[in-house]
Amino acid sequence: DQQVKQNSPSLSVQEGRISILNCDYTNSMFDYFLWYKKYPAEGPTFLISISSIKDKNEDGRFTVFLNKSAKHLSLHIVPSQPGDSAVYFCAASAPFQGGSEKLVFGKGTKLTVNP
Amino acid sequence: DAGVIQSPRHEVTEMGQEVTLRCKPISGHDYLFWYRQTMMRGLELLIYFNNNVPIDDSGMPEDRFSAKMPNASFSTLKIQPSEPRDSAVYFCASSLVAGSAYSNQPQHFGDGTRLSIL
């Protein structure tokens, strides 16, 4: 039972264009969402996050949008650069419950930005 | 600042052998997490510690897996006996606080240990 789903295993875009990565979740208790970027042979690195009390968060070229009613979030990268080529993971967490709090990750989307 | 340090980076061993993976979290971080990444299941949490105490080990697949954190700067994940299906990349991560909406303190990951069980 996958609570966080990234339905597109891969995405290819041209340099300078917009990249849109999508993520869906099923657990309505999730209240915090994050995007991580991962290069080969390295660990995931934090990119951007959003709380469920917001519907948008922007950091430079990266913007995350949250649609709670649809249980959907997306990451927009504008403009895309070849260095953005990596695997992007969506993650979510629920409020502190019963002494346990953890992130649930999607399986990732591999983004390729072509020069 | 040094990040999360994992060792070894690669481990190849035969089925039935004991495997020990090591992690040094970022100094001052109170939370330490062990994850496993496979093609089939993606990135899944195995166990996490708060102030050296295991809080949630519900992701540990079997009794063959065990994890310890004897002090704030060191943790191990042990597999005994190892099996071919344990082959995966194992990540350690640490953070100042747990990943709640009120903390905005993300988890920092090490570069992982690629484990191959023959």
C-alpha cells in the first residue's frame, strides 16, 4: 500500500523549459511535504518543502504547489538546467502520533534536462 | 561542516555472513534514521532513533536485522545472517528534530552503502 505515489518514473525536458514533477498521496493525515533531489552514488539532498497550511512555496527556480483536496503536489523548475538532471523524491509526514514520526517517500522520478 | 558519514561505501559478501553498516550523524542532531532503497520498494524507513533511543523499528524487515546507537555520534545496522534479497542501498540520515510541519528541519542523508549479497 503506497501512501506516496510518483506515477512518472522519468521525465525529459529541454534546457530553459519548465519541468513539472507530480506526486499524489493517500493519507489525509499528512501535513508536511518535501522534495529531495538525488544524484547517482550520492544520498538524497533536501530541496524544498511545504506545510499543509500553505498551497505554494517558492525558492528561486523551484516552486512546490499543494492541492489538498486532490491530495496532489507538484514541483516546478523554471528554467530547467542540465544540472537539474537527477532523481526527485517526494516525501510526506504525519503529525506526531503515538511516539512515532517519520517520512514516507515516493519511488522517485528521474528528470533529464537536455542541453 | 561534515555531513552524515557512512561506511563502507560498498560491501560485497556471501550469503550467511554477518554484515555491519556504520553511520556517523551530523554533530548535534538528535534524530538518526536508517533507510533501505530497492527498485521494488523505493526508499523505505527501517528504524529511527531519538537521543540514541530506538523510537520506531516497525520497518525492520526481520529479526535478522538489528540496529544500535551506543552514543550520539555512532550507529550500526547489522544483518545476521545475510541473504541475497538484502541486497540494496542502505542510507543513514540525521536531523535536528523529526520531520514535522512545525520544525522545518529536513533530514540530511549520507551517501549510502551499496550492499551486495551473493
